[in-house]
Amino acid sequence: MTKGNVFVLGATGQVGRAAVRALVADGWEVTAASRGGVRDERWPDEVRSVRLDRTEEGALAAGLGEGCDVLVDIVAYDAGHGRQLTGLSDRIGSAVVVSSGAVYEDEKGRSFDTQDRPDGFPAYPVPVAEDWPTVAPGDTSYSTRKVALEGELLAAGDALPTTLLRAGAIHGPYCPGPRELWFVKRALDGRPVRLLSYGGASRFHPVHVDNLAELVRLAAANPGSRVLNGADPEAPTVAEIGAAIDGVMGAASETVLIEGPPPEGVVGLTPWTSPHPMVYDMTAAERELGYRPVVSYAGSLPETVEWLTGHLAGREWREAFPGLAKYGVDFFDYAAEDAWLAARR
């Protein structure tokens, strides 16, 4: 006997693949929906894979058919997606929806939306809990859209009990924009030095796909209307991340710590770089769901590094990882680094 049936939207993304595996292992019948309708090679045969584009009129309703016990939405983005789900609440027992830890704002009204302004990077409490203020809902940015999504779903209450997971910096295999590439490619290129601004102390709390999948699994079995952070058991500094990745890859490199912000251009800039830490409080998930992480950051790295090196092999990094290239930053401008080092030394 199964626990019931789960319909997963966005099943072939990095989080969806892991969530499907976790749900099947926990005894659920799973339908894996994605625009491509493809399968992950690690899914068992009993997973039903369907092709579905939620933007097509009536497609989600048709895919759900008579309904499901739990709907897991990995790719919900805005208020419209929230209304799409609440409009089908008569066919959905409960929902688990991935939101983002980028929704918070600090006491001065700063958020991820203001980080490019002078003194615009937010300074949050360490750690930040779910009851901390967020940006206003809207349609002007990723953060405001996620808050609007949350509002639509929380307003549904018992009509559609929804657990919203505010994910940290997601990492693991199949990531389209892997931050770890900053160190992995340098090791592959034989780059002997790592330049880290802010003394290498920047922290942007990561969450591995398997830990996020564990939260999905627990929330599916414990319906409720709630918001929970999603993060790993530790929030390593960027210097600690670099040392761990170099260790996995057997790289011997020099780390040069730069006090303060990047001195010029991309020198000292990484995908984690920030003047203030971003650390999420996981107390609520532990209390409400009995959450315990299934993997540590360092413990997850060998699999991540193996996938990254294989996916990058024979390709230019922007082609291999468009999610990282979209920021328009050349994270591998070695000439700029060498020029700065030469002037300094």
C-alpha cells in the first residue's frame, strides 16, 4: 500500500530529480511532470513521466486529471502560478512549493534587489528566521514575485494547505548555475591562486538538493499552511568552500585574502561574495517536520565535483552553464587577477 499519489511539477530540474527519488523511496506513487517529459536515469520504473507545459491553457488541469494527494511545485514563480494552484484546490489535497531565501529585507529596507547599489547589500540577523520581514509582493523582481506567490498560497489556508520552502543557495548535480564552478574550473585549469575579497569570510547559506528533497518528503507527509527555510546544516565561508573543493580535486593552491570589497572589476569576486553573511535559521523545520539534513556541504562535494567536471568537459563554461553566464560576469578573468597580483607584489 502506498502513502498516496504525488504530482511533481518541474521534475527534471536539479531539485525535482532529487525530490522524485525521495518521494518514491518514502512510498508515494509519483507522477513526474516537465516540459520535456524526460526521465532521470536514477528514477525507478514505477515513476510515471509526463510532458506538461503549465503555460498552456488547461494543461495543468488536464495533467492532474481527477487530482492528487500532494502537488509538489519546484518551479512556481509568481502570483499567477499561485492562483493557478489555488484554482485547482478541489483536486489537490495539499501542496509543497519551493520559494526562495532571497525574499527577506533588512531593517533598512535593503534586500537582494538593492545589493548593486552603494551600501545596498542587506545586513540580516544571523541566523534569519521565517518571521523576519520580506520585500513587498509585486512583479518587479525575482524576490517580489516569490513573495507574491507565497501570499496567494498562504491566503488559501485550509482550502489548499501549502508548505513554502525558502531555499538557500541550491547546489548539487544538474545545477544550471553552479557557484562551485568558480573553484572547480580553477583547479581544472591548474590555476595556482584564489583571490577572495572580504577576507574570504563571505557566507551565503547553501542547501543541497538532497536536503531540500528531504524537506519536500517530510512536508508531503505532514500537510500544513506554513513557511520554512531550507538550508544545509552548516553555512561555510567562501574560503572554507574553496579549501574543501581543492581537497576533493587534489589541487594545491594559494589563497590570497583581500580585505574589503573586490578592489577592481572581478578581482576577488565569487558567486558567494558579500559584505554581510546570509544564514538561515532551520529551527522551525526541525520543530514542525522533524527535519534532519541527509548530507553535509563537504560530504556532498565529491558527487557535485564529478558532475561538474563531466558536464564541462570539452565545452566553454558559458555554454555548459547558462545559469551562471546570465549574470554577464567573467568569473574566470585570470588576466585581471594576474595584473592585480603583479601590481601588488
